Amino acid sequence: MKYISKKLTIDKVKVQDIAEKYGTPIYCYSFNKLKKNIKNFQKNFSSFSPLICFAVKSNTNINLIREIKKFGLGADVVSKGELLMAIKAGVSPKKIVFSGVGKTSEEISFAVEKKILLINAESESEVREIDRIAKIKKRKVKIGIRLNPNTDAKTLSQISTGKKENKFGVNEKIFFKLVNFCKNSKNISLKCLSVHIGSQILDYKPYEKMLRVVDRIIDKINHKFEFIDLGGGMGISYTHKDKKLNYAKYNEIIKKFLKRHKLKIIFEPGRSIIGDTGTLISKIIYIKKNESKNFIILDAAMNDLMRPALYGAHHKILPSIKSKRKSNKTYEFVGPICESTDKFNTLKNFQELKEKDLIAICDVGAYGMSLSSNYNIRLKPSEILIKGSKIQIIRKKQKYKDLM
Ligand code: LLP
């Protein structure tokens, strides 16, 4: 995204033209950026050719999953719905892993029928349930067990998953117990140890720590795993303050680990693939002034983009037309929803804005549309994919009749 003659442009398309043609709020994705992210990810770890399973929860648009699949990626899913979506998008079940702490019997049965690569189990009860279903279906089911490595990912507490107080995975003791259970089962083949310590991780050191735990545990047990699933979590820069994750270091650590263990690595990245490809364009409905600040009331709200309200997450906001006239007021960018947390950002020294101006909320490709809701019976926005100067509508705006 850049300014060309002061006009904000995504690839070769002006934000202003998008808004005029398709209306606002609207999610726009850059294909070029997506391609670059995937290629970079693949290049960063090319020395051991991991299986990269896109975390579908970060963005569930079938057209985007289809594009991602074309680069050879598989899918990480967490529900029957996501599994159906990935298969419908053409992802081979042989490249699908199924995570999640609460898979129902129906979901497990469905995954078994589809012969997906791995069901990553997260509890003792789940392993027993997979065993029971596999027996009924007379199939030997390939599973992974998710270990909770008790590692602090040094990220927001709401998106941290690898500490012992988190609900995810099993501790070391139960892990060992389950390895033995699987050894004695005719219905289960234990292929993988999986871990995922959290999301938006910018420091490689938590990964290093996590791998040390994995290393120690593999050494302790006499079991030949085929895969180690390291999950996702690679962070992106939402603000200039975010220092980038050092991929070279992460790659080095994994390579060192692989010297000791001959295994195939699986990754489950979501945000690092899709996060910075997406922009939410919104129009200013009103500007409401009080003594200390101006409320910039947008036509996008927390139902369209939940991250700021849910996690206090920060997303850059850019004006669609750049000017040098700075406002001396603090701007609070808010949505029309009846919640005080329906707020995107509070900014000082922003350029002067007026009603009907357009703004762009940046880096919303991950956990943007996928976390959207119909709160206040607001329609979910449309989504478009920009390929150079071409625009493809990849999801139509909802209609009221869809909801009544
Ligand atoms: N694998 C597992 C098992 C996960 O739970 C997640 C994310 C991922 C992979 C993908 O993580 P990523 O590479 O995207 O960081 N809604 C929050 C993020 C929640 C992440 C949930 N799990 C947000 O908007 O920041």
C-alpha cells in the first residue's frame, strides 16, 4: 500500500475508486502481498522443506484459501466447518491437520472419514474418543498429541497458549502416558508431537525455549515420530515499534534440532501469511466534537474488526488522500455500535479530516473478517481481492434477508 499522487493505492487500485464502486466498509486483500508472504515463508525455511498448513481460522474466505493452496500449502483447521471449507477450496486432506481442545465425536468421525493427515489431540479423553471412533470405523487413525510446553510466548495474555495455566495441550506427564496408550492401541498411530505457544510472537527466544522442551521430551521417550508440528504464531509489525521476528534465527534453531532428530516439520501460520495483505476501508459518517477530542465516527465497527475491542490491538489508520494540514485535536476513531469499546484507535497529530472522507485500517487480513459478527444486526462487509489492477469480488456483502 502506498500513496501515488497523494492517493492511497493498494497495488494499482486507488482506495477511493474501490469505495465508490463497491461501497464501504469493505475488506481488500492484495494478491501480490499474499504471494510475497508465502514465498518468503517458504524461502525462510527452505533448507528443510516443511509442510506449511495455513491456519484457516485467521481467514476463512474460500477464495483466499484456494489461492494459498495453489502455492502448495495445506490447512490447519479447528472445526468441521473449517475442514469442510478447506476441502471445498481444494486442499488435499493429506495436507490437513485438525487442532482444537473440544473436537466433538461428529467432528472426529468426519475427519477420520476424510483421511486427513493428522488429528492433533489435546487431552486424554480426546485420544480415547479417537481410539473408540477409529475402532468402529475400522481405520488406523494418524494422530498427533499437542504438548503444553509451559513456555511463555511473551505476547498478549489473551493469545498466549503454551503456559501451563492455558487450556491447550497436555503436560509432560500426560503426554508420556498417552504415548504408551497409543503404543498399545491397534486403532491409533501416533505420528506427531505438536506445539503452539501463542500468536503474534515477535521474539524468537520463546520458540527456542519451546524446542528445548520438545527436544528433551523426544529424548526421554522411545518413540519414532514422523512429524513435529511447531504451530504458527509468527508475528507481524502492526506498528513501527514492533520489531520483526528473526526468521533466520528461528530457522537456525530448527536446523540444529533436526540434526538430532530426523523428522518432518509442520508449521501452522495464519497471521504471517495473510495479516498484512488486508485493509479495511471505511467512510467517516460524522465527526462529533467535544472539548478534548473529535470522535471520528466510521461506518466500520467492532463487528467488522474485533481485534481492538477484544485485545486492545493496534492497527494503523491511513487517510485515503494525503494532506499536510494537521489537526490540533485528538482523533478517536470509533464505530457506530453501542459499546464503549467500539473504538479503533486514538491518534494525535493526524491530518485534518472531514465527514465523508475515507480512511484505511491496515493489516486486518488475519482475524479481521474471520472474527466479524452481526452484532447490532450489522451486515458483514464484502471482500475483494486485488491482483495488480484487477479486482475480484471474493465475498458479497451480506443482505438483510440472510439474517431475517
Ligand atoms: N495453530 C494453532 C493451534 C492455533 O491455535 C493458531 C492460532 C494458529 C496455529 C495460528 O496462529 P498465527 O500464526 O495466526 O499466529 N484472534 C487473535 C489470534 C488468535 C490465535 C488463535 N490461534 C488475534 O486476533 O490476534
